[in-house]
Amino acid sequence: MIRIIPAIDIIDGKCIRLTQGDYEHKVIYNENPLEVAKQFEDNGIKYLHLVDLDGAKAKKIINRKVLEDIAAKTKLKIDFGGGVRTDEDINIAFDCGAKQVTGGSVAVKNKELFLAWLKKFGAEKIILGTDVKDEMIAVNGWYENTKKNVFSFIENYLEFGVQSIICTDIKRDGLLQGAAINLYKKIMDKFTGIKLIASGGISSIDEIDELIKLNMDGVIIGKAIYENKISLKDLRKYVG
């Protein structure tokens, strides 16, 4: 069964959502992220995707207190991303209670460091973050496009033992226009056996069922929950 992974994105310690990663288009959904996390847990959710958007912009972890609170006061298995660029950052993330850390920009900008983390912490704790626009990788909170193709990027890291990959289609993120099913199918067809996690644009239960057919490992759901397009009650059948 696919893992249901709600997202909490943090700016100024608050639970917010952006549209296509644009910091100028943010909506505050709750002043208290812990309250949101507890609602997820109360509905049987076991996983959480927690992103420090202030950290992504500052290139260092900013909202460690939010991570610490949620990890201490819920049993959610948290994968944390945003601003993890140094050994100090990743140690902070794990010390504050993250079960996994997602490396996106660092995997593009500092391959040697990312591989060192992979070796030190193990493939089960380090997720490769691939933020994609027109099948090309983007970094630094999506402000910067690269000339790296997502398929060659993934292939390169699989050679070094990466297992889990989050793939976010930037053009769809926050728009509730549907998941990038075709992109995920292409990735899964090319790389059998990987643990691919869908992110961006998820808008309905039907899309989750489509992702299950692709044997995806997980699906990150953000705005669809906050805008009541998908209810926590709807998700219970997947979290059993």
C-alpha cells in the first residue's frame, strides 16, 4: 500500500502553502503546525513531510523548533527538508527528531557531501529530492533552474545506493491540477524497484489510486488537504 504523507510547509513558524514555490503567493493555514500534525496523527496518519521554507531560502535550517515540537509530541515519522546544506544542518535535523532528511539542492550543488551523508546515515535515512520543471532539475527553493535532466540525475545517484526519491513537479505544485502521472510512469518504467514518492498537484483520491497502480512508494499531499479537496477521513482507507 502506498504511504500517505501529508505536508507541512513552514514560514515564520506557521503552517503555510505556496503556489509553484512562489514566496509572494503564500497562504497561512494554521499558526500552530503542531496542531495540524496532531490532526494528521489522530486520523491514523503515520508519516509527515516537513519543509522549512525559511531554511530553503536562507540555505540553513531556521525552523528547528517546529521540527523538535512535532517530533517530541507526536509519533509521526518525519522526513525533513529545507535548508539542509551542511553537516551541522543534517545533525540538527536528526537531533531534533527527523527520521529522514531530504537533500535536494545539496545533491545538485555538493555531490560529495550528499554521498558522505548517504554513507554515514544510510540509504534508509537520506532521501534524494528531485524538484523538476519540464523534466529538468531546479534548486534553491526552485528559484534556479539547472541543465540536469531528471532521469540522468536519478540514475547517477542510484549507482551510489540511493533508494528513496521525492519527485516534485514544480509546474503543478500548489495548483490542484493533478499529479504528474506521466512523469512518474516514465521514471518507474526506467528505474524498477526504486522508492518513488510523488509530490505536487495532488488534487483527488482518484490520483492516489493511479499512483498505487504505478507501485509508487508514497504520495505527499499538501494543498488538497488544506483546501478540503481530500479529507483526512478519505485518507483513512490508505493508512489502515
